[in-house]
Amino acid sequence: MSKKVVIGVVLRENDVLIVRRAQKEGDLFWQFPGGEVEDGETDEQTVLRELKEETGLNCKIIKCLGERVHPYTKKEMSYWACDYIDGDIVISDDDLAEAIWVNKDDLNKYFTTDIYKPIQDYLDI
């Protein structure tokens, strides 16, 4: 059985953090950062660990935006709204090619699939 995946939707003013995987996952190329929950971790602990490991950024969790089985990967997913605290982007994960801040109104230029509605609703506030 595959492990649950948690995703961090990190805002810094009007910008949102997105990452580009070194290897495409189907049609997914740019996406929000995250990873698999490890044994003994809560979803919240996993989000903060993955953000730090993948991008070098320190963040805080605001709230859970929703859960679903991803329509493409078929993995159990949990999405978390996070605020940026501090740090500079440093890619230290071999799975990532790049991480950037993008104005939340420009996300559709990077994403090849529809953004999960609870995330889009959060970003539209």
C-alpha cells in the first residue's frame, strides 16, 4: 500500500511556492511541494519536514485545505495551507530540479492540470 502524501501550499504575500520535479509524474511537472508521511509522523509534521528538506524554507501551518485520492496518481493526499516564515530556497532533494515563488494569479501558466478546488478557493481569497 502506498503511503499518504501531504502537500504544502505556501504563501508569501501574493506569491505561492511551487516545485518542478526532476522526473515528471505523468502529466504533472510543476506542483506544490510535499512528500510521503513517514511512520510515526502526523500530516502536519510531514508537511513542515518536507518543506524544509526539499526547499530549505521554514514555514508554519495555517489549516488543512482538504483530502482526496489524487485523480492522476491515485494516491491518498492531504493539502495544507502554510505561511512562509524565513529562509532562502535551497534545493537539497535529488527529486527536485527547481523551486520558485510565483504570483498566485499566474499559477495556470505552470500547471498542466486543474488546481484542486479547495486550494484554488484558498488562493482566491
